[in-house]
Amino acid sequence: MITSRAKKISIVAAIYCLLAVVILVGAIYYTEQNKNKFADVRNKNSEAVAMKQLATKIEQTLLLSESDRNELDSFFISERDTIHFITRVEELANLFEVEVETTQLAVIPAKDGKLSRLHIGFISEGQYDNVEKMLSALETLPYHKSISQVSIKKAQGEIWEGSIDMYVTLQ
């Protein structure tokens, strides 16, 4: 037979047990929530560290490649540098003792993923060897270009005429 005192003690014990289970479940829930928050913070921290490392690598690459990028930029001209380009060709003509004339000068706008280009043509007149050297010098100018046509023909007497059509890539 269970006495009333035993019933009270068992009810109090059941309440304590139930309270302990509720506290345990609450603690587990709270721990799981903190675990998820910690995982999110850890992932964000890992991403931040990775981004910092990437930024450092990019900065180092930019510093190391600066001279190469500057050299690469020198292979392209801008529209405003067209006059400088033609002046350089005229200087070459004086060096090789030939007459040079610009026959074509047009900017072809960028299209279908291709950069804009300067279509330029020259005719040079002079001694055969000088005209040949001039055309060779134009072919080897340090610019990104494509040459569509080169020819040398005899004009009159000892005078030869050389022509070249080229497309120089613009920045």
C-alpha cells in the first residue's frame, strides 16, 4: 500500500524528473543552435581568410607582372597615338632614304569580340634595297598587327615602289 507521503514524494520526483528532461532537451536544442551558428561563423571566417589569401596573391601577381603588362601595352596603340605611329614610319623612311606616303588611314570599330583596328597603308619609293628594308622594317614594327598585302614593283628607271597594307590593333 502506498501512503500519501510516498505519493507526494513520487509526484515531486516525477516533476523534478520532467523538469530535468525539459532542461536537458532545452540544453540540447540550445547547443545545436550554437553549433549551427558556430559552423556558419567558421565557414564565413574560412571564406574571409581564403579571400584575403586570394587578394594577396593577386596583389603579388600584379606587382610581379607590372613590367610585363607595361611591355604588352606598348604593342598596342590608341587612336590618339596614330600620329605618333605615322611619325615613326616617316622617321624610318628618312633612315632608309625613301619617300613614304600614307595611302590608307581608317579606324575599324570593335565588332564580334575583335578589338578595334587601325587600317593603314603606305607606299614607299626609292632604291630597291632601301624600299625592301623599309617594308621589312614596317613588317617588324613592335605592334600587334596583321599585314594584308605587301608588294614591290619597279616604278621607273632605278626607282622602285613598295606598298604595304596593315591592320594595327588599337587599345
